[in-house]
Amino acid sequence: MHITTFLENYRRIITEQIDAITHLLNDNQIKSMAEGYLTLKSSHKEEPFNVFKLASDLYYRENFHSDIIKAFLDPHEKHKVRYLVSVCFH
């Protein structure tokens, strides 16, 4: 392939991708979803599941590892995956 043809194809592909991204970013439905997400995220004050935070309070206890396993298997824990972890072990 000649270098000129390659560069023309490259420019065309990049232009198409930029146009597609611009179209996506200007879509009102996408904008509405993004605004809703940001509103929900800013109103949600609960800290997400953090295994390091769990470990920091328990590292000195005898049952440290059991507590971590329990946290992963507990469907009501902050990780929000419900029964997914326990289903993986069945």
C-alpha cells in the first residue's frame, strides 16, 4: 500500500471516530444519564466496600482471615454483589 493511501485511510478512520464520539457526547439521552449518575453519586454518602479498611481494624485479631472471608460471603455487605461470591463456591 502506498503511504499516501495509508494516510488517507488513517485520516478517514480518525475523522469517523471523532464524529462518532462527538455525536455520542451531544446525545441528550446520554447527557441525561450522565447527569443522573453524577447526582446519584454525589448524594450517596456511604463508603464503598474496602477490604483494606476492614483489615485495618482486625489485623491483630485471631480470626482476621475468617472476618475477611465472611465479609466477601455476606450478601448484605457493602460490596453490593449480593450472592455472587457465594454462588461461585457452589
